[in-house]
Amino acid sequence: MLGKKRKQNPYQAMWLSLIPGLGQLYNRQKVKGIALLALFLLEVLEILLWGFPALHGLYSLGSTPMEDHSLFLLIKGAMQLILLALFVIFHLVAMRDAKIVARQINAGQKIPISAKETLELVYKKGFPYMLIIPAYLAMAFAIIFPVLVTLLIAFTNYDFRHIPPYRLLDWVGFKNFLNILELSTFKAAFTSVLSWTIIWTLAATSLQIVIGIATAVISNQSFIKGKRLFGVIFLLPWAVPAFISIMSFGNFFNDSIGAMNVQVLPFIEKFLPFVDFGIIPWKTDPFWTKVAVIMIQGWLGFPYIYILVSGILQSIPSDLYEAATVDGATVLQKFRHITMPMIFAVAAPTLISQYTFNFNNFSIIYLFNNGGPGTVGGGAGTTDILISWIYKLTTQTSPQFSMASAVTLIISVIVISVSLITFKKFKAFDMEDR
């Protein structure tokens, strides 16, 4: 026991821990204090040897072409910014720890003093944190670091005229974002691509959800025979790799020799003699190309919805339908008041996540017709969505890396905003309190 000792000042302990370890030494925790001081000295060493040069390089982006590589300096600076954020967290944790321990001492609680007691406390109460800290550090450098680099590039003039190390980069502020809104070429391209991206996301995702729910509900009916066979058939679009299916559909929708124009539409015309489809320009007319990719995504995406909804339908008690039948409810009323609420209660966050997925669904747009036919300016094709336009901005003969980064940030803001609103709407974060 500590015995009767002078009162500790929690706030003095906290402010002493601006230098991690001093507050712990003030609380007479020598082992913890020395350990934190050692970490602080390593922090100071890192800042002096690597931190200041990295931050200076980030600020200047170099001064001598061919000697200074602006992109590498930016990357090193971004890495240092993350390290500085981790250092700040380290200081805040040390300050909080010193304050809490001082209050525990004043309350007469026993605190760990020796190395053995400190290790026992870490094992009993800090072991989960020791396991999760490496995961958070990996996330910081694997996820936050690329995002931060993209963010920084969006505020530079990194394009085909400024490619390090032959030319140095410069900070241009919000110029790239203003160019998207003001320059006629990029403004027209951005407006066209963004509007089509929204239409594509809503139409393609809604189609696959409707088909998936419809097939699941129909196949789940008691009078349907051969349910397993239908289940296997419905899973085929999911079983075949998507890029193979998309490339096959590229041939299927060929204007002149594709099966859609040569076989499918003539077959339909036999049963509908008053309809004459003619030769539909699936891959040479922007409107019909958009119709084609929406239909393809509906076919590719519905199996996932079918599996999800089928599992939910199996869990709905049959008593609900029996009671509704006794009350005289029709089939549509049962579907509206029992089936759909039960489906959305479980699957709504997942269904909405399909919209965010298709918002960035690069493969189908690129593989089907390379974002064509035609162009709307700014390097964007008539059927390009934002993500495929970014790809073209960075791979064309005159790359616009900074503009691509600016568009990427706009996409991120849209997706993150929709995701946060969705999670809040469906109380996804409430799981933390359970």
C-alpha cells in the first residue's frame, strides 16, 4: 500500500505529461514514466532527423529539378503528417493516464509501481489494446496514407506538363476544383459524367434489387417445384467471373453480328408482329449503350440480392401469413405489410451499400465499351462514370493527375456522406452500445 501521502494534483500531472513520462514520474510510477520518456526521446529523434526535412520538403516540393523529386517529397511529407498525428495521440493518452492515476491516488486506490505490477496491469486490462493497436497502425498506413497522398496531389499542378523529376510540382490551392466548375471542357465533362453516374447508380442498382427480390419471393412460394434447380440457375451469373460475363455481353450486344440483334429481337418480333425493333445500335449510340450496361448489371447483380433475401424469407414465421389470410389479406397486402418490411428491416443497409458499390463500378463500364461511344470532352466518354473517367485522366497520353485526384475527392465526399447518412438512418453505430 502507498500509505498516507500528500495529495496529487491531477491537472499538474496531466500538464507535466505534455512530455510523456514526467506526469507518471510525478505520480511515482517510475517504470511507466521511464518507458514513456524513452518513447518520447525516440519521437524527438525522429522529428529532428527525418521529420523536419520531410515537412520542409512537403512545403517546398523541391527547389532543383532532376535533383529533387516533388512526388517523393510529397509522399514523405504525408507519411510524416501521419506520424505527427500518432505522436499527438501518444501525448494525449499519456496526459489522460497521468490525470486518471493522480485521481486514483487521491481516492486511496492501489496503483502499479514496480515493473511486475505494471506488466500485470497491462496483461489484465491492456491486453486487448495491445492486440488492436497494430491493426490500427496498419490501417493508418494502408488506408489513411493513400487517401492523404491523393488529397495533397489534388492541391498541386501534377499533370503532363509537370512530371517529376524533370519538372517540379507547385501548390495551386483550390485551382483544380475551380477548373472543374469553371473551365468549359472540364465543366461540361464533369456535369455529364456526374449526372450519368447518378442515373447509372440508381437505375442499375434498383434493377438488380427488384429482380433479386422478385426471384427470391417467387421461388420461395410453396407451390413452386424444383426450387433447388432454380437456385442453381439463379446463381450462375454470380458463379461466372464478372469480367468474362461482361466481355461475352460485349459480343452479345454487337450491332451487326451480336446475338441480341440477330437472334433475340427477331425471336421476340415473331410473337409481337406489330413491333419492329430493327437494328439497335447497342455499342455505337450512347443511349442504347447506357441501356445495355444497366441491363447487364441487373443480370450480374441480382444473384447476391436473391441469396440475401432468400435467407430472410426462410426466417419469417409462417404464422404471420396464416393470420393475414384469416383476416382476408390479399397476396399484395401480405407482400406489402409482411414480406417487404421484414426484408428491409434486415437487409436495408446491405441493399443501400449496393448503390455505393455501383457508384464506383469500374469494370462493367470499362470492359463493355471502354466508356464509349464518343466523348463529352475532358477525356471522358459518353458512358464513363466518375471512376472510369479518373482512370482515363491518369492513363491518357496527356495525364491530369491532379484533376483526377480532385475528382477522386469529390467521389469520396459523396460516397462517405451517403454511407454515414445510411448508417445513421439504420442505427448501424448503435451496435457499439450493446
